[in-house]
Amino acid sequence: MKTFATFVWSLVGIAVLFLFVAYCVGSYQQYVQKEQAIAAMQNAPQANPPDISTALHGDITNAYPEYDTARYCKRLGDMVGGSNDLELTCVQQENDAAKDVFAKSVTVRTMNYCDGLAKNVGGSYELLETCIEQENKAASRLSAINYK
């Protein structure tokens, strides 16, 4: 029994690692895109600097994605041998994250990026929420940069 429990927790660790790697890859790709955009803006000859707040913030979306939380959490539970406890915890956390996401004001650009990232792992509101928070922080930091 101890071996089976170790095996189950190993699978949970692998699932979490998979989600983390998928998130990191998406974050790195976004970082590279932002660096390229910043370099292009700095190298472009312009009489007036661009309005970075419009470029980064844009229009606020009123379209929020819908994910199949039951399917996502069942699949996550099945990855570790059919854990009902893991599935239940997942559903509760996903539902809490969904409520938080729907209460946020999110730009179209940020939602499109974060939705794509969340869909890559099967449709996770937790990942969507974390991505939106990090994107909003990065946008705020970028808008504070003084371009020459």
C-alpha cells in the first residue's frame, strides 16, 4: 500500500510539473514577444513616443472563456490513478478561481494570451487567473518605463 501511495504522489508531482512547465513556456514566449516589441519601439524613428498605455492596456473585454471544469479535474484525478480527493480539491479551486476571474477587469490582449495558455493545459481557471495577475503587473511596470 505504501508503494501505491508513493506512486500516486509521484503522478501528482508529474502532473503539477507538467502544468508548471506549460506555464513557464508560455511566460517565456510572452517575455520574448514583449522584449521584441520594446526593441522595435525603441528603434523606430518617431517624433512623439507611442502611447504605451493604449498599446499595453487596450480595450477591456466582456468575453470570458468557459472551461469544462468537471472534465479538466476528472482528467487530473485520473492522471494519478483516479483520486476522488484530488478531483474534488481541483473542482473547488477551479470554481473559486473562476469567480475571481469573472470579477476582474481584463484587456482583450491579456485575455487572449492567458486564455490560450490556460487552454493548452486543458482549460484551467486557476492558470487563467494567475496569468491575468502576472500580465497586469507586467503591464503596469511597462507603462512606468520612460522611453527615449
